[in-house]
Amino acid sequence: MIIYKQVDSMADSVVDSILAARYFRAGETSFEDVCRRVANALGESPQETEEYFEAMMSLSFLPNSPTLMNAGTPLGQLSACFTLPVNDSLPEIFDAIRWGAIIHQSGGGTGYNFSHLRAEGSPVRSTDGVASGPVSFMRVFNSATDVIKQGGRRRGANMGILNVWHPDIMKFINSKAKEGDFSNFNISVMVSDAFMQKVADGKLDEVWVTDNAGVAVTVKEIWDGIVEGVWRNGEPGILFYDTINNKNPTPQLGAIDTTNPCGEQPLLPFESCVLGSINLSKFVADNGIDYARLDRMVQMAIRFLDAVITKNVFPIEQIKEATNRTRKVGLGLMGVHDAMLMLRIPYDSEEGRNFCQDIMKRVNDVAVEESIRLGTEKGTFPAYAGSIWDQQGIVMRNAALTTIAPTGTISLLAGCSSGIEPVFSYAYTRRNTVGKTFVLVHPYFEAELANVLAGMGFTGKAAEDKRQEVIDHVHETGTVQDVDWLPASFKAVFKTALDIGWKDHVLMQAAFQKYVHASISKTINMPVSATKEDVARAVILAWQEGIKGMTLYRTGSREDVVLALEKKEEKKEEPKVEAQPVPQVVQSLGFTRPREMSGRTFLAQSGCCRLYITVNTTVEGKPMEVFIRTVGAGCEANSNALGRSISTGLQNGVPYEKFVKQFAKVHCVSAIRNKNSEGMSCADVVGKCIELAATNQTIATLDNWSITSPAPGEKKTVNPCPECGEPLDFGEGCNMGICKHCGWSGCS
């Protein structure tokens, strides 16, 4: 029987788990504590501090995760995204790797353009050798990211970019053809107007570039490679070089050729940007948007983000200098589709696009007005002379003000739709911390469904039966568009991301881009039936509409990505960011690790923390490897050591039963004191998981304690989140996935 649960109560438990895992600092136990810490760190007066606190507490505005995590702490690193130069010498390449590691450790993501590196096969005078090329060095960057864990709270994420005129462009386009390769990178091709014009004019057979082997590469080969990659698994993304640089606010500082991991922030070398989003659904009034309140929130948000730059503790000196030189901030929106649902405006309509364009213009205009006030009060950004603002005679505090960022985790905290994305599903499954499954129903969908049923004359049990029928259907299929008896007006409003055609996705992004200084993180969703011709048409339309960059995703095209990543990383036998490091292979007592092993992964709750426990077995079902990772509180190092020790013992002939028996005797004071647990120690939990895997038992045999895992033969979750096992959403410009359950993101 499916249990349906009120959104508010279930969402509270989800928020609590996200806060505990990612945002709480020492002594903090509530979201109020987080908001108070951040407001105290940034406010310059009691009045301003209280204003910041109220904005966050009311969930009307939230800054990016590093600000929520680090403001008011010794770390003090508050920026979400950075770009680093990769120049063409070995010392400069490894400088970039070192800087990236420092940034990842502090909670940021990094963007790199590898186009300054010589093509594969180019001569290297200092060694009389030849260059290995950009793609080979990308592997080094990817491996470095694997071993960096961002303070246990955020994983490393990168954007890798290559210009379409680089000789190694085909190697780059095909670098992620095999799922699992470059697992810490989104990749994007930076294309020029000249290239896109040749595509649009059908001049595909012209030679575009020649590689170092003397092989001529045509426009068609490059274009077909891009389209094939996007159709196959959503990569590469596409960035439009000329569109980006035509809107460059500080052209005197040089051209922009790099973005952050989700593409919404084109930045100069060493620049960083602080992001924040206003929850538009909080400003819906009876007759539309309360613009007076929205204006005040925009003004507050610009002051807040400017203060973040001032108070920021930057990870390296070059970033401090570059960021302060332009003082770019990125104010955006979330809860946009929720607001449209409340106002009954269809997302894929001209009315919807006009509504969003007007909103974004208002936000952008008010942001500029506030930056002018700040510029008059505190002075302009140092690179003001020669900027587009200087050319217009406008005194500005910040070179750029607006962007649309992915809001995966903060939109979960705010309880609203992500960024400008349409709702992905109106009924979806979540598990609570003790493994019980609930179906959550979107509140606006549920409320309007009740109104529709009443208007159709359904009352009492008949209305409840019809309600349940619709919710069951949307939960199973993800759509109500095929429910014939529902009114067309209802179905027109309550479309999901997959119900909306790719053209309408592109046009909505274009509507926002007209009044956004930076760029937009959004996914152009396509059905699994979409053709390569559809992909090609979408990219051309995006270029023609003035979009700066785009990510396309064909539903189901990455179904095996997470499993593929896990298998590859086990084979590589090297540490991985968000998964338990694989123990060194032990070849003792006749055991040689095969290339692949089957296993089961358990999410378990001990008395002091949550644990992810993977037990890999031989074909005979004998346990040989155990990987353990803690979530939130708990000691990651101890879990790592325990998993390695068990694996070493198992591979050297120690019967698994000995571990089970001995671990059952381990008691934990924290477990005993925790009234919300079954009092089990972490070791005892691990032992029980080993026993379950070895004896092929189902979870039902241990239903008195908090553990979940697919039973043998049970259908596995497609694209499971590596933290909580729930399905990943490939949206918001991140091709590594975002979990709407626990807040995990492959791009943050």
C-alpha cells in the first residue's frame, strides 16, 4: 500500500537531514541558527543584520551554499564558483591543479578552458618531445578532483571547455563518449558565430581545422560529433563565444572564454562569483506579483551579495584580486514555476514567457538601481574605467549583477521549484530516515485538482477516489496529459519538464537571457524519442535567440551513468570524492580481485550516524570487500579504516562470521544515549550488513532497525543518488545529476 503524506511534515524531515549533513556548524541545531550566523557575519548594522536574517528565515531569499556553510566561520570562503587559467607550460598546468584542489576543499567549483594548451603531437622544445594535448591533462585534473573532498560537505566539480577552433576538438568532443570517463567534469564546446553560421548556411563540407597529424577536420565532422554526444548522453554542452563577449561588461580586461561548472557564470581568469536567489513564489499576491515587496527584496539581496564580496576569505590571492576588481554578483530567481502555477500561467506559452521576461527585467532594473546607490555610497568597482558602465556614464558598484543559477539544494531548503526549471513531477517518492516510503504531492497541484473535481461535481468518496486515481497516475507515469477526463485548462497549466517541448524550453531560457547580465543554468529536456535532428535544431535555435550557453538532456540517455561510475572507480582502485575509497587489492591466499564484482549497498542508521555500506561478493556469494561511508555526523576516517581492515581480513581468509560475531559485541555510548535510534553501534550495523549480503537475506529479516536495500532480484533505481539512493534529476545545467531528496549534486 502506498502511503501519501503531507508535503510540509515530510519536507521538514528532508530539510533537517540536509541541514545536518551540509550546513550546521558547531552548536547549531536549527535553520534559525544558520540564518543568524550568516546575518551576523554580513550585516553592517543591527537593522541590516535583522533584514538579512528575516529574508533568509522567511525563505524569500537564500545565498549559495558556501555562504550558508561558511559565513561567520574561520574558513570564511563564501563563493560558489571560480574560473582558473590553464596556460601552456608544465608549471602553469600544475599550478592550476593545485589552485583547483584548494578551491574544491573550500567548497567551490571550478571552470577551466584547456584551449591554451598545445595540441597533441605539438613539439615541446624544452624536452625535444611532443605535447600530450588538452584531453590528457584533463585526466590529471579529473584524478586530482577525485581525491579532494570539500570539507565533507560538497564534492569537487569542474567545467572543462575547449574552443571549437582547437586542433584537438574531436578528441575533446568524444572524451566523455564512454560513461564514467571524466566523472568530475561537465564538458562544453565554446563555439563561435563563424562556426554556427557555416552550420546554419549548410557549409558543412568546408575544412574547419587541421590537427597536428595533418588531418583536416570539416565543419560537418565537428557538428556531427557535438550532436551525437548531446543525443547520446547530454554532453558536450555548448557555449556561444561571441554572444558571451558581446555582453562582456569589462572588455578592457580581455575576452571571456571560461564558465563555472553549470555554465551560468562566464568569468575572466581567477574571478569568482557569489550567488543568491529570490524565491518568486513568496511574492505572489491575489492579483499577481507584489512588485513593491519584490523590489525591496532585490535591493536587500544586492547589498547582501556585495557584502559577501567584502567579507569573503578567498582561497588564493589572485582570486581575491580578480574578484574585487570587478565585484561581480549573481542574483537570480527560484520558485519561478511555482509562482506560475499559483497564478495559473502555462509555462510553455507566450503568456508564460512574457510574464517571466517582465519579472526578470524588473529584477535586473532594480538591481542596477541599487548598485548605482552602492557605487555612489562606497565607490565603483576598481575596473570601472573602460567598462560598459563607464561608457554609459553609469556609476556602478558591481560590473555584473544577475544570473540564473542552479538552486538544487537551496530550493529544497526553500521548498520551491528549482531556478527557472519547470516542476519535474507533481508526485514523487521519498524515504524518511527509517526507510519508510512516502509519496509527496505538489501542494499547488493537489489544491487545484481538488478545485477541478469540485467544479466537475465530484463530492465525498467519489471526489477522493478521483483524486487518488490522478495522483496514482501522475506518480506512476509522471504526467496527467493522457488523463482524458481532466479539463484541458488544468492540463495546460500542470505540465512537467518532460511534457514541455524542447522549443518551449529554449524560448523560455531566451526570454530570461534578455535581462540577465551573466548566463543561465537550465536544461533543455527532450523525450527519449528525440532525434539527432531535434538536437541540431535546438542548438541552432538557441544560438539565434541569443542564449549564451545550453545544456540538453534526452530522457533516459544516462540511465547507467551512476552504476558505470562505480564500476570504473572500483577498477581504477583510487580514492573517489563521494564514494568510499577502494582498498588496495590483496592477492593473498589465492584471492585475486576480478575486474568486476557484484554486491549490495545498504543505507543504515546506527546510534550516532547514517552509514552507506557496500559489501561485494565473489560469484559464490562470499564477502570479499566492504566499503563504509558516513553521512553527516560521524568520523569518515574511522569508517574508511574499518572498511579497509575488514576487506583485508576477508581477503586473507578470515570468515565473515567472525566479524559479525565480534561486531555484535561492540557497544557505543552515543548509540545508547540516542533515543531516536535502536542503540546499535556502527560496527554492529556493519556486521549485520555483511551477514545480509553473505546469506542473501532480504531486509524484511531485520525490519526492527533502520536499513534499506534492494532485495535480490528487486528492480534497481535508475540513476541512483550516491548518497541516498533516490533517483537523480539531470537538470539545471548539471550533467552529473542533482538529487531532489538529499541535496547531493554532481556539480556543487
